[in-house]
Amino acid sequence: MGKEDLRRELGLLRATLLGIGGTLSAGNFVILGHATGLAGSAIVVVVVSCGLISLITMLSYCELGTIIPMAGSEYTFAKVAYGGFVAFLTGWFEWLSNMFYAALSSVGFAYVLSYFIPINIPLTAVLMVIVFTVVNIRGVKEVGTIESLLTIAVLAILAIYIFSGWLHSQGMGPFELSAPKGLVGTFLATAYLFELYLGAEAIAVAQAEIKNPEKTIPRAMILSSMALIVIYTTIVYVTVRAAPPDIISGQASPLAYVAEQIMGKLGAVLVTIGVAIAGLAAINEAIMAQSRTLFALSRDGYFPKTLSRIHRRFGTPHVAVVVSSVFTIALAATGFVNFIVYAVNLGFIIGFSIVNLSLIRLRKIKPHLKRPFKAPAYPVLPIAGIVASLFLLLFIEPAVLFLGLELSIIALLAYYIRMVGYIRLRIAFGGLSLGIGGFVALLAYLIRSGFMSLSPNLTEITTYILILISVVHVLAGILNITAKS
């Protein structure tokens, strides 16, 4: 089977809408409630801060995406800059984070619908993942036009919400910032909302499918990032102006609640439809992102080559799409929101840090590399992006940090197995089995000979059990060592 590449089908408009649509997730609008409870009306400052941190790193994405326009995003950048375990660990967390983000988007979609329709949230979330798994197998070309139109429709609905909220706030007096939980609460909200702008990263994930990548990638990333800062800031502003933060924090769908206060029932229905449509687009982009990362890891031999197979008709990594979606379905079935949000943030904080480090390293080791786009204010902005991202780790849920440690250990084992190779790993396990078999046989002998005192009945039973275990391990060891490759 010859080498097969992903098709370059996305122009500037489609790529920009990909970034905007990928981040206007229903889940993002749902979690605004909890974040408002942490930061109060200072949530407006938090949203702007998250956008600026994201924009700093997006400039690094722009440069790296134009010189390495291949599938895999952060993983591919780290592979070129560092290689080895750093690259694999980056891809590993990028893949997992996109799975968590897809699960969050689907669960958020279900929560938004539940404002008006009594539904089973986990079941609805799972069904949405299944639907968009099929969509992604068919490819971006088939759904691109429809998705772009839906994103435009969502932006129009959000514009109505913003304008109505602005009219409603006239005559209410000056806006006052308040942070009931102080600076710590503000930082907690920033760490919680860090993933608000991750949709723009979907452009980097899809860079192998973008036309004229040297120009389109940086333009689309910058346009989408700046547009998202304006969109989120204005939405949050009119939301906290229309209702007290403590009321908003208790709502499953804060925007629908506020829309009902300022536009009536019909307005709430309209906003719910808009946010739900946004959720569908985000689910699609997240599933695409996770499959492209798994595709890249498989392409480079870290996972079975089957995962990098390209569908002959649709030109998509269909096997990677299905495998990633299976894990996403398991996450979506839990129906949890806060834990998933922190898990998403952990992975992307790590990813953002490594992207900035990759830019610094490539500037150092390959200074003459052709760079159609150069990140400005180097190295100040990349370093600022690293420091800001790592600082937010201090405010991530401890249970999620522990999960991240466990996942890092699993990644280390997976990488070691890949580097050692199947044959040598099998021989190693064979030697380990022989050692265990010999030790158990010695233990049986000591018990049988009376060196270890047990009751007569227990000595007999224990000896036979240990002999059986010893024989099994010795046979397994011999078969592993002598088997043909």
C-alpha cells in the first residue's frame, strides 16, 4: 500500500470558520456559569486574559504551521523540534485532550437542550458523538459548506443576543467589576476557562487539509483568535449585566436563562437553538482533531499502522476516527462537566507550553529555515506564553493533576514498548517468566523440605500450587524466547 495523504480542501474562509466554529462549543457556554461563580463580574477580565494568552501561543502556531504544514499539530511541531519521548508525550496529551474536548462539547450540547427538553444527558451526548463520527469518516468536503453556514447562523444569533443585552443594560448605571473570591477566585476561573479558545487550535490540527498553507494558516488563526476574543467578551459582559453572578452560576444554560430575562421565551428558544448548533460544530471539529493526532502518531510508528490508513473514497483517516470516538463515547457517557473541563485544560496547557518551546528551539537549531510567517516579539511572547500556561497549572483540580501523572506513566510505558520492539520485549518477558518460575520452584522446595514451617495439610496443597505456577511460568518463558519472529 503506497503513501496516502490527506486532501487539501480548506480555503481561508472555511479555515477561519473552522477555528471559530470549533470553539463556540455549547460546553463553553455551559461552563460560564461555574466560572462566574468563581470570579463574579470579573469574569469579563478573565475571558479577555484567556484570549490574550491563547493569542500569544497562536502566533507560535502560525509560524510553526507554515514551516511544518503536516497533520498532527503540536505533536508534529515537537517531533521536528525535539523528537523522541517529548514528541510522543505531546501527541499523547494532544490526543487525550481532544477526546475530552469532544466529550465536553457533546455533554454541553445535551445540557443546553435540557433547558427546554427533558432528555437523558449522557445518552444524548453519546448519540451526538456517534453521528459526528460518521460525518468525519465521510470527510470535511462533504460537510464543509453546511458547517460554515451553520457557524454564520450561530454568529448571527449571538449578535442578536449581544445587541438585546446591550439595549437591556442601558440606564442601569456604570458596570462595576467585583471578585467575591478575590484574586485566587479569578485565577481559578482563568484556569477553568482556559479551553475557551481552543477551537482556533483546530486550524493547526487540520493544517494538512488547508489550501495554500503558508498564507492561509496564519491569517485564519489570527482572524479567528481575534474574533473569538470580541465574541466571548461581549457575550460575558451582557450576561453579567443582565443577571447577578450568583444567579448565573446556578444555571445549566446561563445564556438561555439570561435571554429569557431580556428577550422573553422566544429569545431563550432562539439562543438555545444557536448554542445547540454551535455545539454540533464543536463536536465535529473536536472529533476531527483527535483523529488527526492519532493518525500522526500511527503514521510515525508509535501506534499500529492500521490507525493511519486513509479511506480510499473519502480521503479521511477513518480507522483513527472510529478508535478515538470509542474512547470519547465512554467519556461522554459519564455526563460529568467540571472534571472533563479541567482534563481538557491540563492537556492543552502542556501542549501550548511545548508549542512555544518548539518555536524557541527551532529558531535556535534551524535559524535559516524558510519562515513564511515569523512570530513577532521573539523570544518575549513565546516565553510569556510558557510562563502564563504553567502558572495556571497551580489552579487545576488536584484530582486531574493526579490523572495527568498517571497518564504520563502510561505514555512512558507505551513509548518504551515501541522503542524496545516486539521481539526484544517478548524475550524480556520470557526471561522474566523463567526467573519467576525458578523462584517459585525454589519456594516450593523450601516449603517441602521444611525450611519454611507450615501445617502438614497446608504444606501439601501449597507445594502443588507452587509447582503448577512454576511449570506455567517456565513453559511461558521458553515459548517466548524460542518462538520465531
